[in-house]
Amino acid sequence: MAGKFDGVIEAVRYKNKQIILVRAYERRGATFSDSVLIDRKTLLDRLRQGKQFVVGTRERLRASTFKLGQNVLLVRENDNEWIATRSDAAMDSLEGTPLL
């Protein structure tokens, strides 16, 4: 993962194979917020605005230091949109992200 990112998704909740909620940390200038809950609609809006999210975990006692995983992508096909870590996804899927 190179470059800056706007948020780190630490956990996800699915319902009927669709993300309904994620627990994330959002960039606040030079540092990151405490954990926040973001619903699917809000996350989709942020991804549409070009915000960059990655999957990862905050390192214990290390402030804004994270172990980073894959980029989170907005996958579009016809009239469908999915939030995924793979560009060939056919449903919401943040691989390797713990369930919330």
C-alpha cells in the first residue's frame, strides 16, 4: 500500500451478502480518529468522492500506526455497485476483514 489513504477499515458487518456497517479509523489531518462506525451508504458516498480506504488494524499503543492490508475498491458493473478488495467482485467482500 503506497501513498496516503483517508481511512482504515478494521471490521465489517454483512447482512444478506451486503455490507451494512464498518468500524474504521478516519484521517484527521496528520493523525487518525478513534474508531467510528460507518454505514454502507456513507462509505459508498466517500468512495464515490474519491476517498481512499484500506483494510487494516491499528497497532496497539502506537497511536496512528496501522498494519495495512488491501485497498478497498468501488466496483461498478451495470447498475450495481459493490465495496470489495478485488476488482472482479460480484458482491460486497472485504477479504480478511474480521466480522463486527
